[in-house]
Amino acid sequence: MGNLIGIAYPDQSTAEEVLATLSRLQTEKTIELEDAVIVTRDQDGKVKLLQSAKLGVAGAAGGAMWGGLIGLLFLAPLVGMAVGAAAGGAAGAMADVGVDDKFLKELGGKLDLGSAALVVLVHRSTPDKVLPEISSFDGDVIQSSLSDDAEAQLQAALRSRETAGV
């Protein structure tokens, strides 16, 4: 079971920078994310969800592979791949995995106008390597399933930039 963490940022571009940093750390195997979503609230109060994973693409790739294998059994691998890709893409696009969209919209409604939040579902992490990387961004923990001590450590890391006068 992963930990859900939501951090508010002053704008969408900052949330995107943090997500890029976490993506880099994921390739370095320092953190493993199950889901990551940027939630924005525009000046009109409208909440938007920017999903980081392209589920339709992943579903299409998996469907093409399975369709091709099944197609080999019936001596029509190209037809099987095409049908499998279409079915996998549709299933992936309709699948709702990770953090619940209704919860994300409710959370977005609490953001200040023009701000954004990065909500991540963390499967595994190495905090002593992740925290220094994200401490350069000015954020505020708004939702967390972390222990009180771990949440306080995260909030302190996010505020270290403010106290350093950066």
C-alpha cells in the first residue's frame, strides 16, 4: 500500500517542475510512484486534473502484444495486433487507476485561485535522497497518509527554502 501525498504550489509550472524532478528520481530508482496528478484551479475557480500517465497508450501497447500472440494461433497476427491494440487502448483510457478523480476534484476546490497541487501515490521512496531534491520548491503539504513524524519531516524540508531566505 502506498502513501498519498498532496503538496500545494503557487502555480502549475512549479508543480510540473516538481513532477519532472520526481520522474527523474524514479528513473534513478530513488522513488517509485504508482500515480501522479497535477490538480489546478484557474482564476475562475475551475478545477482541472492533469494525469501523468497515458493509460490509453499503455493499454494499446499491451493489447497489441496480446492480440499479436493470439493472432499467431489463428495465423493472422496483424489482425490480432490491430484488434488487441484497439481493445487495449479503449480499456486503458476508461480505466481509473490510482488516486480517485472525485477526491482530486474536491481537493482542487480547496486550492487558492491560480494555484496547483501535485498529488502523488508513492509506493516506495528513499526520503534522505528525495527530500533534498524537492526542498528547493516552495510547497505546502495539504493532504497526506504519512505518519505525523514523516509528514512533519516533509513539511520541514519544503519550508527549508523559506527559512534559508531563498
